[in-house]
Amino acid sequence: MKKSLIGKQTYRAFLNAEHADGDEALLAHKLRSVPAFGPELDYVAELNGEVIGGIMYMRSKVVNDNGGEWETPMFGPVSV
């Protein structure tokens, strides 16, 4: 149920955005199925029992030209 509520919120949040292409909710859905996604990194904001926002984080890493790596979280989409 949480996934569908977040999907609806993401769709509504980007519905009238100037540079949105309508695929933001689909992207969020697909990102939840990749290994880098962790459900513990998926958050919603509620007001009076209604989902009014959401943010999800993915595990990622930054690699420099010398082969150094740093693990870092990446977030998005953010929908309010």
C-alpha cells in the first residue's frame, strides 16, 4: 500500500512541473527494484494520515580518476 500511495504522490507532485515528462512515478517504481535500493531509505511525510510527500535514497558511489571510491547516498525523486 505504501508504494502505491508514494507513486500517486509522485505523480501528483510532478503533474504540472515545467520540465517533467510524466515518467517520474514510473522511475521511482523501477528504482525500488534495483539492488542499490534499500527500503530503510524510503521515507514519506504524512499529515492527518494522508501521504503528502516522499523521498527515496539509493546507495551509490563516487569514483575519481585515480580509482578512489566513496560510498554515498543519492536521493530522488522528491515529491511534495
